[in-house]
Amino acid sequence: MENRITTLFGIRYPIIAGGMIWCSGWRLAAAVSDAGGLGLIGAGSMTPDLLREHIRKCRAATGKPFGVNVPLMYRYAEQIMQVVMEERVPAVFTSAGSPKTWTGQLHAAGCKVAHVVSSTKFALKCQEAGVDAVVAEGFEAGGHNGREETATMALVPQVRAAITIPLIAAGGIATGRGMLAAFALGAEGIQMGTRFALSEESSASDAFKRLCIGLEEGGTMLALKKIGPTRLIRNDFYTAVETAENRGASAEELKELLGRGRSKRGIFEGNLADGELEIGQIMEILPHRQPFLLIDTIEELEPGKRAVGKKCVSYNEPYFAGHFPAEPVMPGVLIVEALAQVGAVAILGCDEFKGKTAYFGAINSAKFKRKVVPGDVLMLETTMIKQKGPIGVASAKATVDGKVAVIAELTFAIG
């Protein structure tokens, strides 16, 4: 796919991984960039020296473009920017401040610049400041949000109508369907945070990831509006914030309650009761289970009949360390397992099988046509051929760039 966003940042797909505090280190940024997107390092939880280390490790891990996200109100923002320019980071995403201060200097250092906004007014100011692209972020997004509380579906078309520079949509997007919707509204790229925050490469604690995976509808709420609107997971800290806000607590009282380092305790250290747990609404619909989930997204679904999934294969997959390390190749048996997982999604999408488990009954046949290597995007299609009660047979096909990698026939048993 090629458009103004892919051309601007030199990437294969117009997908940007949000630079999230305590989640987005060099491992995650490198993995996303290797897969064809644009990985961002989250500088908002780093000292300047630590950021320099992450930039250098990311550059060593991937030969693809990557970037850094810098909240301009961060106490180390000036020193962070000096590091970014000295290291000549390909892309810089800024937020929470005026882009005028740094855009010219960043351009002089060879950096592409995008700025995150929550309104048309600020999008126009960004265009006037000379940024290369704008990220329009709706208040469905996790973490800190704009005070306007405009949803992504309403914000993106308004911003598109107001500016002429490339536009990236963010907030509540985590699937191919969400991306398609954003493009229909006028976006040329999307920025995802939550889905990447729960990946294996994310530096967030496993306890935080497990909690987010289990969230249901209503599991997150917008709070702290007197300080800065923030989407939080419902936990003991959120309850304390809600109680304080209901009794009319001042901004100063809320700041005292928030204190210092609460995001680190919640996200990075895994203190699920008292930490500040920022996450997007989209996690309420994700069925992620790590580390053995082998599909990234479900692109198409006809319950009981067919499903199409996608897997972006990166150098950071754990099996590459021991499977032909000098020539990384995705094990064929794992491609078959990925096809089976897509088939399970199709089967379990039926009302009669919801809540049950789909097991392998048999691998009736499997042929391997080509190698799957880091950087490949594996498309996985499984179609039911026949079914009798809890037993079903499906044809399965895995392709890379339209060329067949694996074809198989699989038998499922529902239990």
C-alpha cells in the first residue's frame, strides 16, 4: 500500500504504534518497524540518557525507519529534543504543547514531524507551524485526552475538511475494520496504542497486560478532567478519583491524590490496585492471549463459515532464536496453528458454540510452498467445508503477497 503517509515516513503500511509511556521501548518500536509500520519510542517516561540508549538499540535492531513520541509539557522535553536531533531520529511525534517551538529545528536536523491534536482548531495551527502530518485523536484513546471530548468518528472528517497535509487517525482503532472506517472518514494512516501495549514486545508488566485482556464493556472510564482528561481502568485508584471528583475536589486535591510515579507503578510495575492504569476502550473487545496467540487481527468474519486473519512476522518472534537462527524461518507447524486459530474464530463465532473451545481433531493434509521470514505479512484464510454436530472440517490457506505459503485441511472438535 502506498499513500502520503507511507511515502512521508518511508514505511510499507500506514500504521503507527503510539509512543506510550512505560510500554513503548526500543523492542516494541523495532518490532513494529520491522513488520512494515512505524514504531515509536515513548520518551514521556524516560530521562534523556535513557532515551539515547533506546534510540541506539532500536537503530541496531532494525534497518527500518522509526520515531520518538515527545510530550512537549514533559519536564525533560528540551533535553529530549536535543537527544532526538543529535541522534537524527527519522520521525518525531509531538503532543501536549505548541509545535511551533520545535518543528523548524527538527526539520533542520532531518526529522519528519507529526503533532497530535484533539480539535480542528489545533490541527490548523499545526499546519501553519509547518508540521508534516497531523494525528487527530478522539477521546476513545487510552491515557491523556483532549478537553473537547470529541469522538474519533466525529473528529477525523472535520479535521480532514480543514487541512491539506497528511492526516492520521487515532483513538479506539485496533482492527482492519477500524482502519477502513478511519480511511473512509478521510484519514491516510492510523495510530494504534492499546493493541501494541499488550504485545510481547511491550515493556508493560504481564500483570497489566492480563488485566487489560480481561476487560469488558465499561471497564474503562474518563477521569481527572480538572487536571487533564485521562482514560483509566476501573481499579482502587480510579474509585478514589471518582469519589474525590463527586465531592467536588479541586485540581490541587486531585494532583495530590495522583502524586508522582503512579503510571509507573500501575503499568510498568504491575500494581493493579493503586497504580494509574491508562488504556483504550478497544481492549474491551480484544481476545488476546500471549505468548501463543499467532494472529494479530481478524480482517473478515462470517460466523460458522469463514474467517481471514493477519499475522505480521517480526524478527522479535521468540521462535526465531532457535529455528535456523542464521536464516530465520517461521516454523511450518506454527503457520498451521495460526490457520487453526483463525478457523476457531470462525467456528466459535456461532451462537451455539460461544464460550466453548475449538480443538484440533486432525491435520488431514498440509503442504508448504514457500518460506515465511521476518518482515512478511501472513494472510490466513480458513473456510469450513463441512460440519456435523461438534466436528467440522475446514480448508486453510496462508499467503504472503498473494503467493501461497501453506495449504491444509484441518479437522476441528468443539468441546
